[in-house]
Amino acid sequence: MPTKVTTRKRSRAEAEAEKPVLSSEDEFEIPEINGDEDSSDDSDFTAGDEDSDEEEEFSSGAEDEEEEQDIDSDEIPSEDEASPKENGTADHDASGDEEAEPADNVKVVTGADGNPRHIYPEIEPVYDSDDTDAEETNTIGNIPLEYYENYPHVGYDINGKRIMRPAAGKALDTLLDSIELPKGWTGLVDKNSGAALNLTEEELEIVKKLQRSEITDEGFDPYPDMVEWFSSKVEQMPLSSAPEPKRRFVPSKHEQKRIMKIVKGIREGRILPHKPQAETSQEPEFYDIWADDAPPKPDHVMNIPAPKLPPPTHDESYNPPLEYLPNDKERKEWEEQDPEDRDKNYLPRTHKALRLVPGFNGFIGERFERCLDLYLAPRVRRNKLNIDPASLLPKLPSPDDLKPFPTTCATVYRGHEGRVRSVAADPTGVWVATGGDDGTVRVWEILTGRQVWKLKVSSDEAVDSVTWRPTTEGRILAAACGNEILLVVPPIFDFEEETQGKEILSAGFGYAANRQGKKEAPGIWSKPDTALEEEGVVVTITVRKTVKYIAWHRRGDYLVSVSPEDVRRAVCIHRVSTHLSQTPFKEKSVTKGIPQRVQFHPSKPLLFVATKRYIKIYDLAKAELSKTLKPGARWISSIDIHPQGDNLIVGSYDKRLLWHDLDLSTKPYRTLRYHDKGIRAVSFHRGGFPLFCSSSDDGTVQVFHGRIYSDLMENALIVPLKVLKGHKITAHLGVLDVDWHPKQPWLFSAGADGTARLWN
């Protein structure tokens, strides 16, 4: 065998010498890839050639080992001899006849053309860092695998051998069923090579971490040790280099105050620094279950004691009295009733001794119902409020501090036959005039109480209203009787005052005669008959219906009258200087109700008209409606205006006294309910005293303190002062009219009992 190998080697060397000279680059080129050799080389090889090749490889490997053992260190060729020349020619070119020997790791075979062919071993690269430049297993490049669908291979390796297609389809399924799935198997196929894509150990570990929602970075600790940035341990270096604040060196004033409070409590005995603890006794505690107060328990929000059962009654006794024992009829009725309809679930029975009382058969059920009620029934803690009732009342000044005001009856004026319907005090404060159902007008002296003058106006009609002219020039008294208004100068004054009053009333006769027209006037001015003229009556004004109320203007030139029965001409304004009368409202729709009372404003050209439910304020200068007040009363009986003109009081038949602030609202500021029956009259004091009053059918007069402040931000002060009682109730009527003294805190009242009274 060695001899055969040596002869083959020499023949190859001789054939190599006959080849043309190759450069170093051609010497290392691969014929299959560059196309130097014919593709039919593979078919020319036989089995004998393969065997000879294996024998040559084995013998050449043995000879190489022998040669390496025989060569000494001095026989190793130098680099100059082993390396090729710079011009790319081999060494045998220079020597000419010397034969070129191939390298030991190169296999030389005879090609199809008879020329020797070099087969170089596969290169096994070693990658120490990464595999970014590693060669792909598929050597066909980017050629799609669809081109090899009809072939059993998918490409060629570096040696030109076919790369067979991996098993697929039924063969793969059969193989997978016969063997276990490899670790990292995914079932995916590489699009370039057709091979299975399996996961590595590292990739499998990453997938497991992702499934557990963990961080995939190696070395990451999900539970690191807590770093105590602020702890009780004093560090050598502070976290901040800022200087210490001054407050850490200065004593705290707040702490000093708290300490002083504690020291003060210790000195006063409220705080015991060394309070001895109460000794707890180990003995069991007993208490009375029927006591009024349950045993004390620690206070807690959820500690709501259960309600106690009522104590047992007589019929629950073992030996109740005989009147508690049921008879046969009652026992039968109790037994026939349903258990739910019975008043009690037992019947009283008598026993000679307590030891003979049998057990209650419904004891378990009763205790269960009791426990069920305590468990299911909601309980609420109710805190008792210890409030003094006096603290809930408004803090009003004492009536003793608000004097003077009328308290007692000083004078009673008697003489009228029947009711006294109206009363009015003279502006000078000397006389008081009254009018009653007997058709007379009487003038009384205030201080003595004697009657100084009397005028019989009518025997059929009552005198419903009397009032004095508000000015001191000319003492004129106006009285309303039926459908006539009488302007009277009583003959009780001196000659000059009487003459002045008559001249004021008589000056309008000539003016009225020149202004007579075809149209019927609402009021007819005329001279009275001789009898009335001798009594002091100067002028008589006749209207269509009965006059119930009259009021003067502050200057004394205008007089307004109210006739509720006359729908179209209920309100008439009469002028004394011209003897003319006019109706400011032509129709009822203007006032929207029957007028009950009318008043002039104390300082402005305003007219207040009170209907049953509303109070309308009219501007006489502009002839328009200015404001509508809504007292909320069912039937207004009387009104009066404060001397300053910003407040108004209203009396109603539904027992309410209403205070209106005109600047505040159209609704009442305060509602007073002190009367038991309807209110007949109300009045403000016009002499400088903060007083007002109201009279009612209950026979009383209520006196109030009503102070108005100049500060608009402060409300009026209303204080009830006194209840004046003295008038008798006659035919369900009490005090019909009231009026104040112009200078003193005195009050005049007219009652249905036929008397007028002075209160001071």
C-alpha cells in the first residue's frame, strides 16, 4: 500500500509540472464556484476513486507524521523559501526543473479533463465576540425556495454537495409522533433555509420571565433592600449643607404657652401630675336591673345601650287582685282571638304561693323575639340639649328702659249714646273730638274731661269719622256723617281764631261759582242751614255715597274721603281753598279693589290707597302708580304712615299687625300677632315719641315701641310694651278707633261701650 501511494503521488507531481504556471491567486480559487471546471466532474468519480482517495488521505496522514518526526529544527525551511515571490510566480519557476509539492491540508484529485484538482478543507471560523458576520446555513443567497419545490434539495454547500430538504408533511408528523418534542421547539420554519426555528436556552429563559411579568435583564433584583434616607441613625454628613435655622436655637413661644397652661392647671388643682390609680376590686359587681339608670359603661360611639323593658304590672303577679282576673266571658273571648290580635300573650291567674307558679311555656319564644328586636331594630343615640328657653327669645330692651308710654286710664269721657266710632286730638293738645252712632260730634277738654261743645248732625246717620285740620292756623274740624262732610269751626276758641277759620272755609265760594260746568262734580259744596250755621258749621260737602273715612293733607288745603259703597267714585279729593272736588280714579279697575283707607304721604306728593288685600302708592305729580305693597292680609282694616314717611303699619281683620319698610321690600318686614280678634285701627305717634298702637275687637289696645334708625343698614326695633284693658266688648265690638296726643305720650281710644278714654 505505501508503494502504491508513492507512485500515485509522483504521477500527480509529474502532471503538475506539465501544467502551465499558475499564480498564487489561481492556486487558491475554488473551481466549482468560479466555473473553471466542468459540472460533470461529479459523474466521472467512481467508487474506486473514492476508496483510493480515502487510502491516499490515510497514507498521506501517516507519511506526514513520519516526516514531522524525522525533520530536525535545522531542516525547517525559512520564510523566504516557503513564501511565494512578489511577482506571484512559484519557486519552481525560478529553479525551472524543481517539482512543486502541494500543501499538506490540500487534497489533489484528477478532474474530468484529466488535470489535477485541488480540494481545500472547510474553514471553521472561531467567533469570540458575536455572530453578526456568521455565514448563513443556506448558501443559495436570496433565491426564493419556491424555485426548489420540485427538487429534493434546497441548495448546495461550499463543496458543491446538495443540501437536502428537511422532512416535512406527513413524514414530519409521523416523526414528531414517534419522538418527544425537543426543548425549544416552536413549530416555525425558516423562510430561507426551510429548517425548524428552535429557541435556545437563553431565549427560553427570557420567555419565562416575560410570562411571569419580570424584568428580562440579567442581574436585576426585583426586591432590593430599602434605603433608609431618613432614620434614627445619625449620619456623619447631613443631607443638606444649609445652615441650621435660628428657630432650633431659640426657645419656642408656643411650647412655652402650653407649658404655662399645664403649670397653671397644676397650681389650681385641675391637673394632678401623680394621680393615684383607682384600685380595681376583683369582687363581682351587682346592680338593680329595674333601676332608672343603667350601670355605667365605657363611652364609645358604637356603645348604644338597649332600651329597658317596662316593669311588670299587677296582672303579671302570681297573686293579682281580683279586679285583674278575667271572668269566663273574657277568657273565652281571649281564647277565640288569634295570637296576633291579642293585647297580651297571657291571662292573669292566681296562685297560693310563688313556688306553685308553673313555668311559662312561651318563655323561649318571648326571649327570642326580644333578642331579635334588639338585633334588628335600629337604635339612634339622641343627645339631650340643655337649652335655656329664655336664650331662644330675641334680646330686646326692657320696657322700663323705653318709658314714657301710656300704662293707665286717666280719664273716661262719657256722654255718647251708643258706640263711639271716632276720636281725634286737637293739634294744640287741649281738645279732643269724638263722633258716635247717636249722630253727634262732641268736643271734650282733655285735662278736665268735661264736654265743652256738642253738635247734633243727624238723628238717623252715625258720625263715622272726625279729624282736625293739622295746621295751627284756623281751628277747623271735619266730620263725616252719612254722605255729607261737615267743615266746622267749633265756638270754643277766641274770636280771632274763629274768624280766621271761617275766612279760610268761605274763601272758595266765589271761585267755585265761576268754575261751575255742565259735568256733575263728585262733591257739591254748599252752605248749611241756619241751625247748623249757628252751631259753627261753615261748609257742607255732599257726595253720592256714605263717607266712612276722611283724612287731611299735611298743609291743610286738601281733604280726602273714602266711600266704599261708591264703586267708581270711592276716593274723592276735596280742595278747601277752591271748593272743588275731584276723583283721581275714574274706574274701579285702576285700584283693583274697593278702597278701605286712604292717607297722604307726610312729605311727598304720594297717595296711599288701601284695598282689601293690597296697598297702592300713587304719585300725584306724575299721575301714575309708583308701588304696590303686598301685606298678605285677607282684609285690611286700617293703615297709618310714620312721620318720616319710610315705614307703614297695617291692621287687618285677621288679627295681624304688619310693619312695612318701604325701602326694603313690598312684603312686610315684621308680622305681629298679639290680638285675639280683628284689628280696627292703628296709629303712629307724631309728637317725636317712637310709639305706635293698635286697637282690636277683643277690647284691648296694644302699645309698641317702634324706633327707626338713621343708619339704613340697621332695621327698625319693635318692642311690645303694654296691653291696655278697660273697654267693654259690646255686640262683639271692642275698641273702634285710637289717636295719639300731639305733644305728650298720651293715647285716646273710642270704644263700642259708648265711652272714650285717655291713657297716660
